Amino acid sequence: MLRSPHRTSATVLAALGLAALASPPAARAADPPLRIIVFGAHPDDCDETTGGTAALWAAKGHQVKFVAVTNGDAGHQSEGGGALAKRRRAEAQESARRLGIAEYEVLDNHDGELEPTLPVRLEIIRRIRRWNADLVIAPRPNDYHPDHRYTGVLVQDTAYMVMVPNVCPDTPPLRKNPVFMYAQDHFQRPNPFRPDVAVAIDSVYEKKILGLDAHVSQFYEWLPWIEGVLDSVPKEPAARLAWLRKEWGRPANADVRAALRKWYGPRADGVTHAEAFEVCEYGRQPGETDLRRLFPFFD
Ligand SMILES: [Zn+2]
């Protein structure tokens, strides 16, 4: 997802009133940094579900990696193939830079053709093991898009195998199973998403929007085209960013607001934007203390 012929510089961010994005993350004093790996089907999905929380982790010195399981080489009205994949890979790198996360890897599986096969499962097992993940986040396996659905299945299928030495023996197994969690979605069948944890992201909301803004080929080209609103996208960068903020600025729903109150108490009433996560019943089962350690944002 190539942003434009030039990369967004600190100067441009400063012009947008966002110079703070150029500053390095604060170091964390005590515990070792958390290691979080987030999977999405396409090179913008992790940013949508977890971009704000990722920016919060990164600002506290934690290590966050995003992985797109497909290369995004199909979802576009006028481009495709290797050129589109190359553009989307570059857009993902720019988004990672803006969010401050450690890595954004795009796997070379075709967009729109993902299947839950053993080779792809092994690719995912290797990523989780190499990252030595404390926490793994992925979509649920209920979704309108087969790539999203199968990404959910694929990651779920690693939730035990990451510890089995004879599976994928080229990469040492984890001795401690990570916590696996699902990112929020709106699908109702066979069961709706359950927000076990909700994170207030107002303080990094602009950063999240700038992460999405890096995915020009998605948010300003493909998604408006498929939704029939391409004519409404402004051409000028600042106006386009304002449009994006308006189109994607969905406030937290009632279920997520209830979860915010659980974790933040009365402070939750002042929160507008949040990201929520559901504990997967495979992988390590966290108690409240574990969740507070994995999401160190509530005190
Ligand atoms: Zn997607």
C-alpha cells in the first residue's frame, strides 16, 4: 500500500499538527517488555482493529508486530498483482512507522484466495514462536470475507501447536502458551463478539487515523469504490484525512462501553473511542491479573 511517490516526513506531520508522532517511545523501567503479535488477513486489518492499542503498547516500550497473512494483491478496482502487493507492503511499513510499532510483516499469500492449509498454519506458528509472543490477536472465524475467516481459523489452529516440538521442528517451540484473543467485529452468528477487555484509545486516536491514512490504496481508493462513495473522497491530503476521520470515527458501542466501565470505572464515561478484545478459549486462559498485565492501561 504505497502512500504516494514520497514518504510522509516529520515536516508533513508537523504541518498537520502532529509533530509528537516523530518522538521516540518512552522506555519502560521495570518488567521486560510485553511481546504482542497481531494477525490480519490484509495489510490494513490489524491497523483497523488494534492500531490504537498497538500505539499505546508501543509508547510504553512494548514490542508489537503486525502480520498480514495475505499480500493484498487483489482488492482494488484498477490495480492488481505484484505491483499492488508492492504498493500495499510499502503502505503497511509507513503505517507501522506512524503507529510506532516494531514490525509489520506482509506474508506472500494471494489476496482473496487464502485457505486454512497446513503450509500457512506453519508460517503462522513460526511467526508466533519467533516473536516469543505473550499475546496473540486475530480475527474471529466468523466474518463476511473468507480471508478474514480463514485467518481466524489459521491462528486458532496454532493455539496449541506453538508448544508442540515435533510440529514445525525448524523453529523452537514456545514453553509457555501465549494468551490468544479475538479482535472486535460486528458479526452476530453463531454468536456475537464478547468484549472481555476494552481499551480507551482517545489519547492515540489521531495516531490510529494516521496509520489508516497510510493505506492510501485501501481507504481512499478501494474501500470507497466498493462502497460506491469514491466521488466523496477529497483529493487534497488534509481534507482527505478529515474525511477519513469522519468516515471511520465510530464511537464505542453499548457492549464496549459496559466493558470500559468494568476496566476504567467512572473514567469510562468520558471515553469516545475504544478497541475491544475477546479471550479465545484455546491458548492460555488469563485471569484478571494477567489481563491487567497484558493491557497495562487501566490504572
Ligand atoms: Zn481485510
